[in-house]
Amino acid sequence: MTKNMGALDRTIRTVIAVVVAWLYFSYRITGTLGLVLLVVAAVFLLTSFVSFCPAYLPFRISTRGKDPA
């Protein structure tokens, strides 16, 4: 599993996940939409921790940048 996420991408995903979790647990978003967004937030958080997004693979996207070596 090759890392394909840069620092900015990981930070944005983490912020989005925290905001969605806060909205859900403060009852700003509820019901099915709230649960779906909470699951998406959990996936964002997981992918940001491992620096790998499987959705980037088919499109050969990498936000890591070039290695200086």
C-alpha cells in the first residue's frame, strides 16, 4: 500500500471529519443523512491516518508530490 496523500489533503480530511462529527453529536444533522455523513467522516479520518486513499488508485492521483531523491 503506497502512500498517495499529502499533508494538506490529510489535514483537510481530518478537519472535515471533526466538523461532521461535531455536527452529528450536537444534533445539527440527524437521521439517515447524519449517519451517512458520520460514516463518510470515519472513512476520511481513517484514510488520513494511513495516508492512503483507495479511490485515488484508478485515477492514479497522488497529492504527495515528488520525492526529492
